[in-house]
Amino acid sequence: MTMTATTPDDSQAKRNVAVLVAAQAVLGAQMPMIFIVGGLAGESLATNACLATLPISLIVLGSMLAATPISAIMQRWGRRVGFLVGATAGALGGLVGAYGLYLGSFPIFLLGSLLTGIYMSAHGFYRFAAADTASDAFRPKAISYVMAGGLAAAIIGPQIVKLTSTAYVIPFLGTYMAVIAVNVIGSVLFFFLDIPTPAKMAEGAPKGRTRLEMLKTPRIAVAIICAMVSYALMNLVMTSTPLAVVGCGYSANDAADVVTGHVLAMYIPSFFTGQLIARFGVERIVALGLAILGAAGVVALQGVELGNFFIALILLGIGWNFGFIGATTMLASAHDVNERGRMQGLNDLLVFGGVTFASLASGGLMNCSGGSAVEGWTAVNLAMIPLLTLAGGALLWLVLKPTEPEAA
């Protein structure tokens, strides 16, 4: 008896995953680059130390504002066009940021950060694009593999920072010039992407649930909350890390090494996160991710030795991976194709709204909540408690609530 008729053919999905993995590796390198130098550059330009992480906050704000338009572009013209728009914005953001550094202008530098956020928004859709042509069985693995492409980005990005941060008399100018090159080179990859543009809805065809109806769906609501908390906490702590490491007497290269370890930990688990979800269930993996995020905070509060920074940030990366990939998988299976544009745009709007708040809070907590870097770092990690309580409570409620049929 042949299995040809019952076994889904994921060859197209696997090709798309390969392209997206490469894009994650090349284009994704700019994110650790900017997160390493953004706060330090902001600190050198801002007149108020409390605003040091504002460049990072504006990147996330730009991502939040761009989420719905980018999703609509992809729904109408396809993933390739949306990703090319993102790469173009990333290059432009690097150019404006470099110009701001050249002039010593904090406002212009912030404008470059806001433009970079458009790239960050498009980058967030790589994981959804991986699921577009995948079968139900391959979908968790497809999402996981694409996220694993960030492993190369975790190595490439910080090394570029080390090579470029002092390449010019103006600190970090070379890094922002490198960001332009990364976007130009990486954008070529999208021409190999083969994801059909969603068909236009026929007159009178079902349009699916409204945004409000989807938000009222328990599984969708909990998936968004867990994704929001996982990403917000990761951003809250990572944004402050270079400032904390340097503030505690270590070098900028030490900060880059800590961030490298963190980003590696974000993506290495992706090689098996999909298999863990398939074996143990998505709810258990999300719960494990939240628990590991809590453990990261505990380690960070034990001291400011370089080893504490490394271990805390590695745990932070692993916790983010399980929590965010698990929540993405949960969401991807909870809406239909004709709801994709609305749901994915709404999800990223809410997720990056939470991340924007976290990154804004990060600089204030780090630089303005105490008289030293140690006190600021303590405040940052204590701020994790209420958000972890929210996500953990929501997930527990979903697991314990009576099962009810949900609208398709």
C-alpha cells in the first residue's frame, strides 16, 4: 500500500524554510549589532542618561507601528514584497543613524532607529512565512528551523561590531555603515522565495472573524499574552545588559561577548524546540520557557560578576526561545488562512507594543532607579516578576478551563 496519497509533500515549504533561514542569518545579524551599540551610542549622544536606551525603544516602537501595514502589504502583494520593504527600511535606518552619529545629533539618530523598526517588523514575519506552505506536521519544525537561522546571526552580528565599532574616529559609525551593507546583500535572498500571494476573497465568501472576535478566543488571547511577555522580558533585560556590563567595570567587548552568548542561547534550542512541542505539547513548552525566564532573573540578582551576566543572559535566551516559539505555534494553529493578515498583524502590534514599553522602561530602570549600575540592574530584574505572573496565570487558566469548541 503506497503512502503517496496521505503523506503531505513539504518540498516547497522546505525550500522556503532554507531561504528564510539564510535571511535570518544574514539580515538578522543587524539586530544584535544594533542592540549591542544602540544604547551605548545613545548614551554618548543623549543629554540625559535616562534616555540612553531610547534608540532601542524607537526601533521597537517603529516595529509596532509597522506591524499592521507590513501585514497588509504581505496579504495583498505577498511575502516577498513585504520583506523587501523591510530590508529597504533597514538600510535607510542604518544610513540615517550613521548620519546622526556623524553630526552628533540625537534626534536624527533616533529617526534612524524608528526606520530600523520597519525592518524589525518585517523580520518578525519570517516565522509566519515559514508556516505558510507547511503541512500541519511540519509547521512547528518549519517555524523552529527559521528561528534557528538566528544562530548564525548571533555569531556574525557581534563580530561585525568588534570589527567596525572603532573603525572610524566617531565611535559606532562603522557599525551603522555595516548595517546598510547587511540589508543590501541580504535582500537578494527574497527573490528565491516561493510563497503564493494570498488569493483575493471572492464576493460573498466568508471573511473570518473580526479582530475583536479573535481576541476573545481563549487560545489566541493566551498565545498573544505569552508571546508578549516572553519578548518583552527578553528585551527589557537585554537592552540594559551592555549598560550594566560596562557600568560594572567591564569593557564593551565583554558586553558584546555576553550578548553573543545570549543570542546563541536564543536560537540554538530552535533545532529541537519543534520536536519538543510535538512530543510534549505546546502548553508545556511555553510554561517551561516562562520558568527559565524566571530563573534568569534569579541568577542576575545573585551578583554582577561576569559569570552571572553570562549565565543569566543564556537562560534569558533559552526562556525566550521556548516561550516565543511555543506561543507562535499556538497562534498559527488557532486562525484560518483568510484571517492571517488581520491576526498576524494584530499579534505583532500587541507583542511589540509590550516590547516598546519594556525597552522604554529598561533605560529608566537601569539609569534612573538608583545611584549605581548595580542598583539599576537589580531594578530591571525585579521588574520581571509581575509580567511572569501574568503570563503564567493566563497559561494555567487556559490549561485548566473546560474544553469548548472554538469558532473556525
